[in-house]
Amino acid sequence: MSVTVPIKTIELTPGSHITIPNLSWQDFEQILIDLGEKRSSRVTYFQGTLEIMSPLALHERPHRIIAYILTTILDIQRRNWEDFRSTTLKRPQIAGIEPDTCFYIQNADRMKGCTNLDLKQYPPPDLAIEADVTSKTTLNAYEAMGVPELWIYRNQQLKIYLLSDRGYTESSISPTFPNLPIIEIIPQQVQKAIDEGTSKMLRELRTDTRIV
């Protein structure tokens, strides 16, 4: 006998997640509707498997700090950017994912006027940022989207993954910031923000000789 439980009645404690197999794309679309937009949980879908995660505050804060660092560096370098945060990315019938945050940088100008992100019309984000990812489903979903650069921050370390024909491979260099030691800068500045305050860290970052 099977038991059907309304998705909105499932309560996850912060830091926990559930995996639901054998779901169709239509099931996934309906679950997004049922969950609604005003929620803290994140969802990932890849080829029939759905993961729903309820992040800890310790998960949420680092990726927002990283986003502030990223936009500060881009502003210093006088480069355009667009932040689409946790917008749901969809590759119909195959994958769907809600990044912790995602950016258009190389393609920022193409996103002017975009209020409904349709990957049939627009390119995938140039860069996605995740905190504490351990799920292969997540990497598979990003690969299906064609996101060229993925940053994963975990245990006070940043790892950079670049997409190729062979899937994601780890890199010590970010092609978005080829002249900066990003894997050193990000953990240093995230910890500094936590210890001393984000606004103070960002003000001092603007005078960092590695950037200016």
C-alpha cells in the first residue's frame, strides 16, 4: 500500500534533506508550485530524482558573503554583472536546480530586461555558487544546465569546478578572475567578514593591492 503525503506538510529541520526517486518532470513542476516561492528550502531535480534541502544559517551566510565579495571585485574592475540569486534553473524533462546564488558576468549585457529566466531564450548563468554541496545530483543538474563555472564553498575552503566535454573538473584558477588567487581570497574574506563584520571587510577589500 502506498501512502501519499502532501508536499507542503513535510517539515525539514535546518540542515536536513530528503530524496524522492521516480518523479516525472510534471511531478517536479507541481512540487515547485506546491512549495511556493516564499520558502527557505532548496530543490534539485535530475532525471527523476528530487532532493529537497533545508539549509542551516551556517550554510546561508557564507554564500551571501561570497556574493558580496564577488560583486565588489567586479565593481572595482568596472565589469558588468547581474545577480539572479536562487532563481530556479530548468532544463525541461531532465533537470531543475535552485542555486544558492548565480551570476551573469560575461553575458551580463544579454540579461538586460530579463524578468523570466528561460534557458531556451537565455544562456545559463556564467557562475553558480553553492555552500556545502555533497550531492552528486547537484553536480549532474548543473552539468545538464551547462553552467560553465561552479564554486563550492565547504569547510572554509573554496573549490572551483569548470565544465568541459568530460563534465566538471576541479581547477585552481577561475577563468572569470584569471589574475586573482580566488581560492585564497574567498575563504580569507569570508572568515574576516564573520569575525569582523561584512561591511568592514568589504571596505578593506576595496584597498586590497591584489585587486586594485
